[in-house]
Amino acid sequence: MVEEIKSFQFSKRFKKEYQKLPKEIQKAFDEKLSLFLKNPSHPSLRLKQIQGTKNRWEGSITMKYRFTFQFSETELVFRAIGTHDILNRL
């Protein structure tokens, strides 16, 4: 994992899924994003590599909601957000 994130973007899929989330989950993600950008190793994020992938990761918003991301050569890309079943749709 990286120590500091300098650049990131949201995929079209992520943006679309984010808009469909309940407002309280959007707010919770916004708080987790702020924490993630300051300290990607923070234990409350519960980050782990997605099994069977080389550079895709998941993080926890709540016990039910997750976000996925990957590192490209130049930046971090948030790929998907939603309930835990988003991991089955990768």
C-alpha cells in the first residue's frame, strides 16, 4: 500500500452507484475518503486486496457497504461502491 495518495479519480460506475446510495452512506463514505487520503493504513478502513486480483482492493464504509479501487501507474481509481455484493460483480 502507499503512504500518501497524491491523485485519485472516480470511475463512471462509481459515480453512478454513489448517487444511488442513501445519503447517510454517502456521508459515511465521504468521511472514510478523507481518512483514507490522510492515512491509507488506518485500521477502520479494513483495506484488503481482492482475492484473485493483482491490483484491486476493497475498503469498508460500514459492515454492509464497501468500495473498491485500484492503483494505476499515475493515480488511484475508485471503481465501485455499494453493498458487499459489489465484490461478486467485479
